[in-house]
Amino acid sequence: MSSEMRKERDDPGSGSKGRTLSRFIPVALVSICALYALSKLRPPSHDGDFDLTTFGQLPVQQKGRVKPLDTVARNALLVMRGKQTVPDGPEASYFEKLFYGKKSPRYLTAIEWFAELTLRPTKADKYKVFRIDHPEVLGLFGFEPGKAKYFSFNDLFHSTDIENLRKKQDKILKEVNDYVSDNPDASVKDKEEMRERLIPQYEDAQDKLDSLMAKVTQIERAIRSIKLGEDLNRNNQIDDGEDLNQNGKLDPGPDSKKYTPYQRNLGHLYDAVTLYDQLKNSLFPHAGVHLLGYSYSKEIEALSFHKEISDGAIEKLREELLASGALENESKLMEILSKKPKAMELIQADQSLKASKPFLRGQARFAPLGIVAPASYKGTVSIENGSDKLTADGEPLGEFLEGEDLNHNGQLDPEEDLNENGKLDQSHVKIGSYSPLDGIWRENQLREKLIKSVDGGATATLTNEHNGRDWIWDALFYLSFAGMAFLLFKVLKRKGSLAFSTSIALLLFATLSLTWIVLFGPTSATVSNGSLHHINWASLSGSLLESRADSGTGKIDPTLMSYAELSNSYQDGDHTKFNAVVKTLSEDFEKVAPSQWHDFKNRIPEHMFNGAQPFVTCMALYLIALILVFLSWLIWQEPMQKSAVGIACLALAFHVVGLVVRIWIQGRPPVTNLYSSAIFISLGAVAFGLIFERIYRNGIGTAAASIVGFLSLLVAHNLAMDGDTMEVLQAVLDTNFWLATHVVCITLGYVAMFVAGILGILYVLRGLLDSRFDKKTARSISSMIYGVTCFAVLLSFVGTMLGGIWADQSWGRFWGWDPKENGALLIVIWSAILLHARWGGLAKDRGIAALAIFGNVITAWSWFGTNLLQEGLHSYGFSDAGFIWLRGFIGIQLFFIAIAYVPKGLWRSELGSSLRRRQRENPVKASLSSENSSES
Amino acid sequence: MAVIQIDGQPPFTLRGIFVPLPGGYLLGGLLLANLLVSAAFRYQLSARYAGIWITHGGLALMLISELVTDLTERESIMVINEGESVNYSKDFHLDEFVLIDESDPAKDHVLSIPIDLLEPDSDNPTDSPTLDLAQTDQRFPFMLVVRDFYKNTDFRSPVEGEKSFDVRKSNNSKVKIVPIRQQETFRADEMNFRSAVVELRAKDAPEKVLGEWLASSFFDIAEYRPQRFEHNEKSYRIEIRRKRYYYDFYVQLLDFRFLRYPGTDRPKDFSSDVQINAPGELTRKTRIYMNHPLSLEGNTFFQAGFDSVTEKQTRLQVVYNPGSILPYLGLSLVGLGLTVQFLYHLFTFASRRRKASS
């Protein structure tokens, strides 16, 4: 049956009307999806008059990276709650909404919640932000398993109740004091009566308080006991001296596997609660109950006197008292103090601030956010390529010598090479010319050296004034990109339309060029990271320490005061003032930071990127495309298939833009961690699939594209729960060259393997179930598997060998039989087996499909399994869930392989039906041929 | 043996079922044999097969290179404190028994005996190996008799009347300890502390026992001092320690630095500024840091660790790998072979098309 005839049958309303409709449907569907995707790009709006958009763009430093507050808020919510929004009230399920007419609560965006948390925590403590799943952990807190999943800080630690009880006690004490001071002549009997009345109340409150506190302490102890047994250091990070083995990889350690799920869940909750508590007091200190049993009331008191303290009022007072001789005479001292307004409080504030010093010092160590930007260094050091000169503040420093490093240490040493003004000491620097051949790499190395040299404490800012960069090298690279794009165009043009080939070729060219510009281009990230990246921002407690009159500057930083004003105006509901302060604060940051500071410049794109969530949109679009492809195999072939291809292309475009923006923000090659590898695999698979679609035009390519695209993004989405996806890199990975070559090659190898595997599954499923699956399509799938496996073997081999060279350069040995290395090797071996089986005629189409499906298992193991072997300590919960998912995935693949070997006679498609027909004609001959074919 | 089986370790089982795990020699050998056999029977000596010959030759070379690495590579660790100069590195696993003559004020004279020689024959565990030390080095006129050998040891204080050994702690206080035999461990995170009770006799009067001493690799890392004795007015030290490899040059640690990402304990870079002092050469300074090891006389020194408390001690891993060039050769051959094959196909394809069009 030809495809023309089948189309007629599929299309009941054939004729001109049907044709118009079949042309109209794809256009309409793609347009709707495009509108949907574009609508997601709109920045999220915030209820109320507070300018939370600007608030969300304020820069802070967290975990070594400068990022907008919005990112902090979203990642914190993901870690605690697994979602980026918080409901304002009790949530309603779909069922409840449908049948009981319950209304959904308002959902706060991450930044709205973050504003509540940091600026007005009494309310935020009631939002249900902690997700607890494990029944034993629920039981620890006295919650009934199965009833609720989300809990507020107050639910867990009764912070509001404790606060209320304390207030009540204070009120009683005040009443007593007032009574005594107002009625100095009160009789003993009256006093007695009052005591009898009030003491039981006070003690009652105390009892309740004690029991609550005992409960909280018990829970805290339970949680801490788990954490203490761990090998993690203070910041809950892996200690590299101890836990990394000689390859710089995580040493699983003896006990990593011994944690029970209960302990892991509790450990995760501990992390979430600590993060919550630290973030709460990261912008402004709040009174109230904290996990550490400390309230910031002293700091708040001291802050309210900041002006007096900064003006040296204390010193003046002290001098005055000394001069008058009041210090020897208590009554005289009291007399003088009582005449001076606020003097007593001032002294108290100063003293309490002093008393809090050890606490602040401790807090400064743990502080999650740096909020005060460092003062900038005024001079600049720049590399002028045209003249091969290094200049500091416009003065030449000398010339680079080929093969020789800057100084005897191979680097600029801030202590030695920067003079007392923080400028480069020319006598220490030898500089020479470098040949254009290693120009670009050399220049980047040099920049890295310069940056490394100044982050030891000196505060030099590096700018990169590009006068006369070697344009010829840029030109050569662009030419080669254009060449690659042209080759791709030629290949596609043979089978596909002009428009399609042009757009894909242009897309390739754009992606390569953009990556080139971002990574190695004139505004190179490595240089312009500058000092913001490498110098500690002061945290709230750190800055408070610095502002102390006795040891520090004696002045409270204006940033701190601005955040205090923000908190006050937010609590008062004064949005005009809030908006004004936010605006000034934002502008002040701009003044401190020169525009070339990469992190800083990127906080606004990052804020937009967070809001747009392009990969979530892509995930939805891939799912739609997938459903349409499946529909096309059941009904209405042509319009559904066209729509699916269109939507997949649309999603791919979004995906590319999203990835490029990520690369730009991070200043790194596309793959830096598991999360980004999933994003990249998804993108690569879709690109492969769509190219196949263009060549064979039978929906198979689109199906493979959207399946891998969707599933891989789903994996990425779940990996994002661990926190910041653009985290800074471990020391050994801090090299853009190997990340851009070795890691990208290996990941592309994964892509090719997964595409081949999915094609194998499609072959088996359609062959077995779809009666309209013809031999031509089957052959095309087989060719696709072959082609993509050739890619896989090439990419994996090159990637693995590049890894070997990296290892040899870094550790003096090419190969260490490390699990990740073995995983990569497995992929090379498996794809080589597949190819040899085909060349040697050991496997025919069905065998090839089964081999390709098992490739999925190998690749998943290499991608995740080896990491799971090594992780353990690194992320609680994930390894558990990860192992279950991995096992499930492997089980499903084995199932597909098993059903591939269902006897051909039972296959519903043409692959089996021809056999059945022959069987009817000549049973003996058919049974012989069926044996032959099932050998494959 | 081809199947992975470490001496003394129980065989690998999965839920009680013995699973033979093929080891590297078996697998690598089979792969190599496969390559050779297919080359012998399948590849023709023609231009068409040139690429295949070269590619598979390269693969065979890579397999061989891994064997060479396995047989010749030596990994050890060099621990240096800031300011200190060190000319040796310690093996990760192997121990050695040493007798040190401390009488020369200029330098110690060391007699090193591989630990295996002390181990009694497994067929005859009551046997006491006897070694004539003077045969190896005239400076040590002793006969050594191994009275007891422990593959892994724990220590405790003696109960009354028990035979014990006097050991000095690093603060010079004297303690009595008794070695306890322990099961040998094979876990990556545990160490075996090998110990030996040895008896020394003078070479010239073999009947006279000079004394019995206890040496243990436990003393090497714990705060115990090795046992000492005097003979003919010379003082000697007995130790079991990690096997040391000595170099012609000294590496001096000038400064160790650990850069963190701001606001975190996450490492950004580790680096050791070292000075190389080699006899007859100019003293030179260099820096060893992440991804940038130091290569010296066939050894690669890379930054492997540090003392996380003081951050004033660096640990450099030293890799001696004479076969390091082989994988590059193999790799180049594979690359060349693939290119040749590709070009061959391209040209035949082009000429076929030319024929078809003409």
C-alpha cells in the first residue's frame, strides 16, 4: 500500500476542503504554541505596590558567586519545598476544587516570599515551606503521616508560640515593675496579693515555654546527632583535603552507604531549616526565636543608636565622665547620666554589641549571603593585544617571554608583585610577546593568571581593553564555523527544502559563533569577572563586626542601613519609601561596581532568565510534539506530523536561546554539572532527531527528538532541586578549555547513544504493534541507528581520549580505571560492538535495534550510575531516588529488548505480516525463514 | 590468576552465589588476541584495508600501553611541611623493614628489607625466617630471626605477667604494649598495620641473642617512637614503615596556598610553591597547582592533598610512568587510521560518481 493511498484513507474529508484544513491546522497549532512560549517570557508581575522586581535584582554573593536575590529566593524554595512558589493558605487539590468548590490560595512568587522572610519574618514563619515525606520524620515532630506534606517554620519549631509566651511573661514583669514604681508606698499586703495573683500566671507561661523548648531541643538534638556523625565540614560541604581522593573525585568514605532513608531525610530537613534560618537574618537582623537559640535584639538595639555610636558619642561621654571624676562616684555618675537623654541606653547598646562579638564572629562564618559589595580598586591592568603589552593604569609593564611565566612562581604574587598602592610592581614582572599561533589560548591563560594573582587578597580590578585583538584568528574561526554550517546545508539540501536547510545551517553557525564570542570573545568572561568574583562580600554579621566602634571602622555600612530601611518600610506598608530605597540601593551598587564586572552585569539577564524558565516551556512543547506524532500514527497523518515538526522546531529554538543565555551568564562552556549535561543532552537529541526527520520525513525523527528532549529535561528539572544550577566549579574543573572539548564531546556521545536507543525502541514498538509500519520505514530506522551510532563511537572515543590527555597532563597518568572513565570506555566499546555486529552481518535490523536499546542502559549507567557510586554524602535523598529511577529505567530497557525477540509471526506490522502471508502459502519454507530471521 | 582474587580475600559473591569477575589481564589479553586473530584472518593486505590495519594497530598499542603502565607505573606520595626539604616519597601500600645505623652524624645508613622476606611461609607458619643482614650490607653485622609476624595489628596494654614491649611515645614517656593479631583488611578506607617481633644475633657470635624487638608500621603514623638498641657502641633503630623511594633532588616547600571561592569553603585552587634543589644544577622555584603538575626526571608531581588543619603541609602524588608516551602513539595511530579510511571512501565514492556521470 503506498503512502498516498493511506493518506486518502486517513483523511475522510479529502478534497479541497480537507487540504485547506490540513494546511491550516499545523499553522494554527504552531502559532498557539509560539504565543504560549512567548507569553512565558513576560517578567512575572507582583501583587501590591512594592517594587519587588528591582528588589529581586539586587546583587548578593552566595557560595562564591554574585547573583540576584531572585535566584537566591528560587533556589532556596526549590531546596526546601521542591517548587518555586508558596501558597498563601491551605492548598486545594483538583478533586476538592472540582467537587467541593474549594478555592485555590494565592501563590506567592519566590521573591514575594523572600521579601516576607527577610523583611517581615513573623508572617513568613507561617508559610508552609518545608516538605517532609518520610513518616518517621513526620512522627518525630508529632505529625500524622499521610495528612500533610508541607509545614511552616512555626509548625516545626513553635517559634510564634514561644514568642507569644515570652511576650506574656514580659508583660507580667512590666506590670509588677510599674506597680512598684508607681506605688512606692504600697503595703506589704498589697504586694503579697499581687504576687499571688501574678506568679501562677507567670509560672504557667514558663511551664508551657519549658515544655515547648524541651520539645524543640529534643528535635534539634535528633537532627544534629545525624549531622555530627558526618564527614562534612562546617559549611555542609565536602572537605577536599579529606574526602576527595587523589583524582580529585569524591571519596565515598566508609559510612556513606550506612545512612538510613530516615536519617537522610532528616539530614535534608536540617539543611533546609538551617538555610531558612540563615536567610531570614541575612539582610536584616530579626528578633525572635532562632535555631541557634539566639535573638538579634541586641544588634537591633545597637543599630538604632548607630548614628550616635558612629559619631563617637560613647567616647565623648566617657571622656566627659572621666573629666568630671564621676567614674569614682556612683551617685554622681547616676546624676550626670540621668540628665543626659539616652545616655544609659547608649552605653547599654554599646556594651551589648560588645558582648555579641563572639556570636557575630560565629555567624559571619556561617553567613549564607554576602550583601555588602567590596570597595573597588581604582586602577586597571589591561592586556593590549595589538602591541602585546600588559599595562597597569595605562603604563606599560613589559613584554611576555615565550614559554616563560610571569615570575619565578609562574604567577603574579599579590604579596610580592603589588606595591603598597595595590598596583603591579613592574620590577617583578617579565613580559614578552607570544606568537599568533597560540595567541588566543595563551591570552586566556594569561588572563586566568592575572585573575588568580590578584584574588589572594589584593583588590585589583582587571579590565580588558581590546585594542586590536588578533582579528585574523577570529576571522579564521568564523570561517571554519561557516564552513561547517555550509557542509550541513549541503547534506540537508539533498533531502530537505531550502528553507529548512538554511535555517538549520544558520542555527549551527549562530550557536558556534555565540559560544565562541561568549567563551573566548572580546568581552571574555574570565577577565571581566574581575574582583567581584574573587573578593569576599561582607555578610550582615561580618559587616556589623567591622562596624564596631572598638575594633572596626565605627561606622555602619550604608548598605546595611538601606536594608534596615527596606525592612521598616515593608513592615509599615510604606511602598513609596520602599521603592525609593530599593532604587537608590540598586544605583549605589552600580556606582561601586564598574560595568565590566561580569557577574554584576549579568544579574539582570539572570533575573529575566529565572522568570522565563525557558526549559520548562521547552519541556511542555516537546510533550505536545510527542503527543502529536503519536496521533499522526493513528489518525490524520499529515497535519499532525507537520504540526509536531513545527512545534519541535519552535521548542528547539527556545532551547538554544535558553542554553546560550545560560552560557553567557555563567561564562562557562555548556556542560559544567549533571543538571547542565541533562539540558545539553536534550538539546543535542532534538537536533539529531529533527535532522533525521528532514531526511526521512516519516515522524520517526520527531518522535525520537521529543521523547529524549522531554525525558532529559524532566531529569534536569529534578536535578535542579539541589540548589544553584550555575554553581562555581570545583578546583580541578576550573578550566574552560577541557570543559569545552572533553566534556562537550563526551556529552554529545551520550546524546547519540540515547537517540540510537530511542530509535531502537520505536522500531520494536511500531514493528510489534503498528499494522501501518512498513518495511521502508523500518529500514530507515535501521539506517538512522547506524548513522547515529557512528557519531556516537567517534564522539565518545575522541572525548574519552581527550579525557585521558587531560588526566595525563594533570595527574601524570593517562588512564586510572576510575568509574567515570570506565563508563566512558563502556560507551565506546558498546557502540563499537554494534557497528562490528552490523558490518560482520552478526545482527540484522532487529538485532541492531536491540543492541541500540541496551546502549541506553550503558549510557544511563555511565551518565548517572557512576556518579551514584561516588556520591553518597553529596546529596541526601537523590542517591536513593536516583538509584530507584535508574533501576526502573534499566528494567524498562530490558523489557523492550525482551519484546524485540517476540517471534516475528506475532508482529502486527508489515515486518511480521509478510511472514504470516508466506506461512499461509508454504508453512515449511516459512518456518525455515522465520528461524533465519530470528537469529539476528 | 586471571579472575580477580586478592590473596586471603573471600571470593566475590552476589547474594551467596559465587560470581567469577574477570580481571584486567584476562580481558585485555582476550581483546588483544581478538585483534590479532581478526588481523590474521580477516584483513587483506590491500589499500582498502589500510585504514583498518592502522586503526586496529593503534588499539592494540593502547592495550599494550596499559599493560606496560600496569607493570612499570609506580605511585607514591611526598609529604612536605612548609620550609622542609624532602628527597623521598612513600608508597601507598607497600611496607619495608628497615634497620638504621644512626652512628654517623652526617647521615643515617639505612638497610631496607622488603616486608615479604619477613613473612613466614604460608605452608609452614611456624617457620621463623632467618636473614643474614651482613650479606646485604657490611655495616650491619647481624643475623635477623623473625620470631613473630602480624599482617595486621592492634595494640593494648599487657595484663599482669604477659610478655610485652617497652615503647617510648613521642613525648618520651615509656609504655608497655602487646601486639594483637588482627584480620587483614581489604577495604580502601582501612589500613593494615604490619608488625614483626624480631631477634638479632651478632654475626660473629650467632648463639648469643642480642635481644628481641617489636617494629610496626603503626608506629610510623602514631605517636610512638621506633625501638632502638646499641651494639659495639653504635646505635641502631628498627622500623617498619611505608616503602620509600629516594630521588637525587630535594623538593622544598616554600608555601602552600588554598584558595577558596569567596564566602565558602569550596576550593578554587590548591597550590604549592616549591624549590627544586638538585646537585650540580641551579636551584629553581616553581609552582604545582590544579591541572599543572611538575615533571621531573620521569616523575610527575601533582597536588593531591594537604593538611586541612594547618594548611601548611602539602601532599604531592608522585607518578613514575615510563610508558606514558605509548597511549599517545596508539591514539595517533587510531586517528590516522580513521582519517585514511575516511579519505579512501571519499575518493572511491568520488571516482565512482565521476565514472557514473561520464
